[in-house]
Amino acid sequence: MNPYGNKKHGSTGTLTYASWKAMNQRCTTNPTSEHFKHYSGRGIAVCERWKTSFEAFKQDMGERPSKASTLDRIDNQKGYEPGNCRWVTMAEQNKNRSHCVLLTHNGTTQNITEWAQALNMRPQTLTERLRLGWTTERALTEPVKTRRTK
């Protein structure tokens, strides 16, 4: 059986089909795949419904809204399945990467880049403060010292 389902759907050249095919390729169980350690190697899989049927994927997800949209897993510890996927922009998806550090202060949770932008500081400054053992509150509230030039 064709691992990408029945190709008689007429959607082979569409953005939605390209996303579906890429999702399946990322989750291949081939350990020589460049994506193996980030997907199959971590136990990330495509549900049977989507793995074998583009039509089922399209029915659950709808058409990919635009070329700027990407397929995102809401919970990065779970696989590609209904209820755990959504179409988002790349900027939104970058906030949901498994390596993002989320900080909560005064009831607001954001990643380091978002906090740094909001506080007008470099993300590296915030990262270094945390690496040095600063509390989240201190890292986010202590003013950045500027260097004086002679």
C-alpha cells in the first residue's frame, strides 16, 4: 500500500498536501533520516488516521490557510493527531519549540525572546542572567547596566 494514501484526491500539488507529506516524512522510523532524533527518535508519530489518509488529514485540519502557515503541534511531547495540531505562522510556531524557555512573571508567561523584546533588552542578557542563577523576577526587573564610553 502507498504510505501516503490514495493519490486520487487531486490535491498533490497543494500546500495542504505538501504539509501532510512533510509531516509523514519527518516521522519516518528510518534512523538515518535527518529528522529521526527530533521526531521518531523522541516517540513523535503520526496517528494512523492521518498516516494512511490525506483525505482524513484534510477533513480534520482543513486547508492550509496560506503559504505563511505551518503545521504546529500544540503539545510538543505528543504526536501529530486531531486535537494536537493547528495551522500557525512560523513566528507563532517558534514560540512553541521544545527548547523554548518559558518564564512567568506577574501572571504573564512568555519565552525569553518575547520578554527581552518587551523589556528592551537583548535575549542573551536575559539568558545569561538566568544561567547565573538569578530568579525570574530579578532577571526580568533589574535594569540593564549600560557601558560608559570614555
